[in-house]
Amino acid sequence: DTAVSQTPKYLVTQMGNDKSIKCEQNLGHDTMYWYKQDSKKFLKIMFSYNNKELIINETVPNRFSPKSPDKAHLNLHINSLELGDSAVYFCASSQDWGGNYGYTFGSGTRLTVV
Amino acid sequence: AQSVTQLGSHVSVSEGALVLLRCNYSSSVPPYLFWYVQYPNQGLQLLLKYTTGATLVKGINGFEAEFKKSETSFHLTKPSAHMSDAAEYFCAVSDGDAGNMLTFGGGTRLMVKP
């Protein structure tokens, strides 16, 4: 059983399209996150979500929006995709709100915008 | 604000040699520190973490790291490198506060020569 699962694993789409990436965790964790990893492997936090409280990294464009139907799911919706959105997106979860026990990561979604 | 600096984006060692990956952090409060490993086309996996207590922490796959407050460092070591250790390694810091998120360093690619 995969602890944090993301779908799809690969996503190729055209500029201007809207797409979603789904994330589910079966660990019973309280907090979930989205990270973006660029081509140089740099990891940037995008969102943190805990019990309906959302913290947004202020540098994230408002074309990106997280949606959480329940505690086990945190999906990422992206409007009007741009070339610069091409990256690997990682979902993660943690047992507590401060991440003191570390995060469990999904295997990533490689988004390519053409 | 917290930050992490990993010295050396690429480190190359021979199989059987000592592995030393450097990490320095900046944090206004006692930090929680983590090392993650990322194998090609996979998500990040927690190697080890320091929260409180013993400053020398042991992780999986024979890795260990020592928290040195005076040097604001958390370097990762392994006595003898294996070919399977070739991967990208990330150091991360958290201040443990609710709502805080892990801040990652830029990563170090470890290459192991036969």
C-alpha cells in the first residue's frame, strides 16, 4: 500500500490548459503539502494544509489552487498553464502541523507544458 | 526566516570511501534538521532527523549526521560508500512551529565511482 500516492505520474499538456494533480495519503496524517521541484532540483514549498487551514507561499501564482475534499486528499489545480510551470510536483504529508517528524513524500508528478 | 546551504552541488567518491555531505543552516530558534535522499525518478525518502537530545543521529543505510550548534551545521556521513548510494541528497530545516514548513537546501548529487 503506497503511503502517499499521486496521479498522474506524467502529464503533458499545452499552454493555456487547466489541469489537476491528485494526491492521497493513507497514513492518517493531519497535514499535507505541495512542493515544486524545478529542473535544477530545487524544492520550493507551495502550500501547506491542515484541518481546513491553508498556508500559501506568497510567491505562488494564483493560477495554482489546492483543493482538499477531506483530510486524506489534497489536489492541486492549475489554470492557464504556462511553459514555466513545467516541473516535478511532489505531494507530502506529515504527522503534525510543524513537520517535526519529517514528511512522507509521494513519488511525484512530472508536468511538461508544451 | 530559516535557510539551508549545502556546500557542493556535486560530490564524487570512490566505492568504499568516506562520504561527507555538508549542510549549514540558519534558524532563529533551535532547529529540527533532516536529511532526505532522492533516487532518480522517485520521491524523497527520509534518511534521518534531529529534533532534540543526542546530537549524533543514525539513519537508514548506514548514514549518520551530527548536529553542531556552534557551527550551525548538520553534515551527513557514511564510512564506506556503496554504488547504491548514488543519488541526490537534501538537507532540510524546520523550526517546529505549527504551520511551519520544511525549508530545503539546493541538494547535493552524490556520485560513486567503482
